[in-house]
Amino acid sequence: MSAAWPIPRSSTTHWDTVVRSHVGCVRQINEDRALDRPDLALWAVADGMGGHDAGDRAAQMIVDSLGEADGTRSGWGLLDDIRLRLFEANAMLVARGRMSGRTSGATIVVLVARQGRCAWLWAGDSRGYRYRNGDLVRVTRDHSFVQELVDAGALAPADARTHPRANVVTRAIGADQTLEIELRHDTVQPGDMLLLCSDGLTGMLDDSEIGRILASHPVEQAADHLIAAALAKGARDNVTVVLVQAR
């Protein structure tokens, strides 16, 4: 994927966006939060870390800060602003955890688009996908214990979702004083569907199932079907979907 990033801010691309979130079949609180700012061509999903203190508030704080990103900036300037906000949120959550003795945080995936190109930023196992012309591509790579096993050849990819430590992430906002945000660039074409989701979806559906749903439905119905499919399988975690279509 290209590392180029356009400088001009203006764009003629229009966006159809659908946001869906469900507490799931097991949890009592929805700790997922989503950001939908088509006016800035900016979207995000933050998944509050389950079992930690106030994960929902941590996720909300992160998306609130991202929603205040400086839309007058373009290209690298906007990316710098987004990264700075993530680093500031991390520092605040780490400091809060030290004072309270209890960790709170969230995984994050962010999408920002400009003039036929886009950038994905993420930490943890919230994911980003691109569906184009019948092909689903997972843009992000999980920062997780099981992904490290897969990369080392110690675990088959097909077994990753059912591994007993599948929910253990190695990066998250608020988890550690040192935060690494991964960045990847891609192109955007009219008709593309761009999916941001929490692991409540990908823990229930594999990539082939996600691809079939995106292939079979227009954007709004596809989001509903993704949530319904996860619920039909028992949705052990909160499930959040942000589905963006370029036109």
C-alpha cells in the first residue's frame, strides 16, 4: 500500500456512513464507542478494555477527542493531530490508572480519507477492512497475543478466533506509558466499502463471512446483517460496526 498522502484538503468524494453498536448477548454494559464525522472524512471505533475499570468512559474520551480534530488541516497535519490526540489520551489514562490503581483503556482503529487516498491508524485488535469489486482486504493487523503466535507459525490462522487467549491484546490506549500507533495508507475508489469494527464482530465472524455479507447487501443493510450475524452466533462481546461507502 502506498505511503503517499495528498496535501490538499478539499475532496469531491461523498460518503454513505452507517454506525451500528450492540451490547451483545453476554455483557451488561456496552464499552464500545464509535466516531462518525463524514464532514471531516474521519471515523473511528474504540473498544473499552473488558474487565478493566470504566472502559466505556475511556473509549468515550478517546472518540470525543478525535471528534475535535482540526478539520482545517490537511494531509500529514491532520494525521499528526490525530496521533497527538491518541498519545494525549494514552498519557491521561495511564496517569489516571496510577492514581486509582485500576487500569482503563481501549483499543482503537481510525480511518481518515482525502482525495482518493486514506490512512488507517490503530492499536489493538479493533480492525479495518476494505471491500472492493468483490474482494475483502483486511487492512489492519491485530496487536494481540494470538496474532504473535500466528506470525511465529505456532498457531494456524483458522484457530486464532477460538484460542483461549484470543482476547489478549498487546497494544491499547491507556495500557502502557509507551504507546505505538500503527499507520497504513491505501487508496479509496467510488463504490469501496470501508469497515471499522470492534473484535466483538471478528470474534464471531471470520473474514469470509464478513465478505459475503458485504457482497450481498447495500451499505445500510450490510451493517445490520453484520450485527445480526454476530448476535446469531452468541455475541460474547459488544459488537460495533462503522461502514463507510465512497461514492
